[in-house]
Amino acid sequence: MTETERKILTKLVSEPPKFNEPMSRHTTLRVGGIADSIVSVHSLGELQRVVQFALERRLPILVLGEGSNLIVRNGGIQGIVLKLTGELTQINFDTQEVEVGSGTYLPHLLVKAAQRGLSGLECCTGIPGTVGGALISNAGSAEEFIGDRVRRLTILTHEGELRVVERDEIKFGYRQSNLKELGLVIVSVVLGLTFDEPKAIMERIHRRWRYRWVTQPVNMPCAGCIFKNPPNERAGRLLDAAGLKGLRIGDAQVSTIHANFIVNLGNAKANEVLELAELMRRTVKEKFDIALEYEVQIVGKDE
């Protein structure tokens, strides 16, 4: 990004962009190289201006939520990393529907819905990401997914146009969707929920959270599950059976609590995390003839 482009970009938004910013400060795994720019947009107008700017100059855009399902390579990210804040995190309830900005912190939405006696999102308990990120990966539990609740979306298309996408255009699968094909940025979503007692909803949330706390390394820097579960199997069980718990490359370590997590012991680098992840994949393939697929998103340039 040129100096002129930086000056123009700065004038498009109310919050000064961060230039040459380490992505390790913005991912839950605490790894990642330098981003050309991280731009926080506080309104739909700011979002549209920044997207139009990027499209005109053919600058790549990466929408960043909480960085909780993300590994950024050591070479960093070119172009613009977008963070949706302000008006793009609003929550508006209407009987059994809620329209929510995609930049909204998912745990915040769960609590707000529960307080109103609205159930249906408990499957997302403990996921420290944004609504937009949860939609793209169809986050949830083994039995329920956030995609099951989607009524319609508002997106910015790859041409920068605002568009409403109805449910029948959206394809959700296990830890995947076609949302990146449909648009460049998810602006907001309407979710359909069901009535229940607030106390009962909160109890389900607390029960799920307690289970995560015992079975996952939630108090250490990590990126969530590294691999998807294969059909009729669990990636964590395979990795555990392969004897991989505790395996370490540098400060990247397979969690001793849950073998489908890689934790950062302090100073891990992205290349160490990815080397370890590939070793995990190869070992499972050799021992069980099962090819694991990544659940985390891997972005950025090699060093």
C-alpha cells in the first residue's frame, strides 16, 4: 500500500487505521505477521467507502472478527484487514426474530437473547468469535448450527453493492457455507429464535460452558479446533489415539487437554503451528488412513 493510499484510507473512516500492524495482536492464537492495514469501520457508510476504495485499487480485503478461528502466516497480510464495529454490532429484537450486525461478539448476543427468553443459539456457547465469522463457518455443536436459525442476510457483494440474501440462496454444511461466494462482507443477519424461560436458557449456556472449560484449553492462546471431524468420527479422538497430545514444535504444542487444539506456550510462530498441524495430519493418515481437513482458516503470505 502506497503512502498516498494510506492518506486516502485514513480520511474514509472515523477511527485512524493501524498500518504495519502485527496480526499476532489480533488472533487468539497470538501468531501472525504484519498486516498492511487494519481498518475499523463504525457504520455502513464507512464500510461501503472502504470497500469501494479497495475495489477501485484492487486491494485484497480480509474481514477480521475476533481472530478466534484463524492462523495468519508469518509473511502477514497485504491490503486491508476490516474490523466491523459501532453500528455494525447492533442487536435489534422483534418478537422471535433478531437482526444483528455481523461484527457483534457472539457471547454477547447469546446473553442478550437469553435475557429476553429467546432460545436457539446455545449451540454457540463458548465460541469467542463474531456473528459474521460464526455464519461463514456455520459454527455450533455436533447436533445444532447457527445456520439452522438464519432467515436472511444483508451483504456487500463482490462489486460493492448492498443486497439482501434470502435463506434459500444460502447453503450451510458441516463447518462450512457458501457465504464467501455470495458476498464480500456480511453486514447483518436475521435469526429466528424460540421462546423459553430465561433461567432455563442460561442454565443450558452455563452447562455447555462448564463442559468446554473442562474439556478444552480455553485459558490458553489457541485457535479452536484445528481439524473438522471426519464422517462418523471425531478428530480429537483420532489425534489422541495417535499419541499426539503434548507433541511440540518450538512453542507450538498439541494440547494435553484436547488433541484437536494447538496452544501457544508463549512465543510460537505461525510456521511452527502449521508444521505441527501438518505432522498431526500425516500421523493420522498413516495410522488410520483418514485425511483430516482443516477447520481453521489459514491466511497470509509465507515468510
